[in-house]
Amino acid sequence: MTKFQQMENDGEQIKRFVFGSKSQNGASYVGEKLEILIPELPLPGYSFYTWPSAPVLAWFLWERRHSLINKRILEIGAGTALPGLLAAKCGAHVTLSDCSTLPKTLEHIQRCCRLNNLVPGPGKDIEVIGLTWGLFLDQVLQLGPLDLILGSDVFYDPSVFEDILVTVSFILEANPGAKFICTYQERSADWCIENLLKKWDLVCSVISLDNLSEDLGVDPQELMGNHTVHLLEIKPNGPKPIDTAMSSTTAAASTIARGVQKLFVGNLPWTVSTKELKSYFSKYGHIHSSNVIYDKSTGISRGYGFIVFSTRDGFTNATNNRLHVLEGRVLDLQAASS
């Protein structure tokens, strides 16, 4: 990869990323070649700079460019969107996304698209949408069929790890056969997503970067600079024995054998009433009682409540559904003592 820079009047810096196969002496590219231009801005935030993980993921995609044709791809936390732009230029149907509360970021993604002769918009060359991790709003619910989710250095803050994985889990569950390919930059040895993967019934494997050196003549360490970057594949876990690790809602279901039919429902939106809570869970079975817990002094919901089903079947049906979303928030279900 070669990279050149130039300065614009507004402080914008254009980076040029060139993808191809290097000659044996490494001095030039041979065969197919693709150039991606990325504008960067000297603004606060994570979205206006191309982090080291992005070129690593982009080169991985370039190595598999012929398999991308007509694939339906979503990039989350896109930022400057190098991997997604490359996929689109290679013939994939790409949707780029970033936080819906960051309009300047979404505008910048559109700028990145136009700079690479990709017209953004529904039914155009590429689509740009706002998608906030952990919130299941229309942008998530209305996503079309997908073959692949991409993420470049999205695991940069432990406080958002679960929001990312629950969003990915929801999308993968709606798209059997799809998977999440992401690059992860090591920042702390204490950071870990293993328990969250188990909770949301996902499995993760590390993809070797050796082929980049062998097939393309690219040095992965050169792409990473002084950082350590891993390439990961995350996908739904397959069927497993009952005694293996389970998600919280599936684990709750195992208490049926003891006759428990009462559910604790956490992470409730404060606007949800007892009537609305009952209405949501009534589709799983007849409800004996329901209540949202309110603070006595303020009258404001404490963000949790209880559901008691009349039969075990209702409890079973509710807990077998691993993902419950109410007003855009993922509910936390646990078996409650009677």
C-alpha cells in the first residue's frame, strides 16, 4: 500500500490508499489495482481519521474482492469508511453506518463516498444511514438482507462492547449465514469480550493475516505500524448441549423445572407503563400479573418490573426468545423467585 497526502484550504487532508498485488521486488503494483481517497479532518472525535485497523480490514477484503460482487454488506461504526468503500468499488451492495446522533460524521461519510465517485442515497451507488449500537430503531429493523457485517476498530471503549454485540447478534439472527468480520486494535490486556459473546450466543475466531504477505506482497506489520491489530470473525453459535454456557434468557428458562413462572424484566425504558409491559409479554402466554416498579418519591419508573405467567408455557415461550426489544431497548430477562 502506498499513501500520499495533500492539504486543502479547510484543513482537510486527503489520503490515497492504493490496493493491488506488488511485484516481486515490491517496487510497483501488477495486475488489478484500486485507489481509494479518504478525506480526514482535524476535528475532535473518532470519525474523521483513518485508524490503523481500517487498512488491515480493507486489504483482507481486497484479497477476496472477487467474492464481494453482489454481496450485501453493512459497515458499522464506519467513520471514514475505507473497508466499506473498497467493498462497494469491488461490486458489493454496501450500506455505511455510524451513530445516528452524529450528523457531522454521517455528512463526512457522504463526502468520502462522493470523493470516490459513489453517489450516496437509497437506490444509489451506496447507502449511508444512522445506526446507534444498542438501540433497535427503524434503521436496524428495516435493514434488508445481509451477507456480511464489517467493523473496523469498533471495540475501542469497553462501555460500548455489549451494545455492539447485541446489535450484531440481532442482525445475524435475522440473516442466517451472515457473519461479522472486524479488526480489533489491542489497547489493554484487561479488555475482554468472552463473557459477552457467551451471553449473546456468539463465537469468535481469529483470522490469520499471513495470506496478505504471501498473495499480495503486503507486510501486515507495516499496515499496523506500532500497533497490534487482530482480524476476527464473529458468528452465531451452533446448537449445543444443555449443560454448556447459555445466554441469560436461556439460562432463565432452565429454572422451569423448578416451577418458576415469574420473570424479572430489566433495562425497561422509563416511559413503559405496566399496561404496556403486560401487552408486550401477553403474546407469549396468559399473564397472571404484571407491574413496573416506580420510585415512591418521584413517581418515575426505576427501569425494571415483573411478569408472572399463569402457565409454564408462557414462561418457556418468553425465555426461549433470546432477544426482547421494547421501544428500542434490549430488555434483560431473568427468572425471579416467587
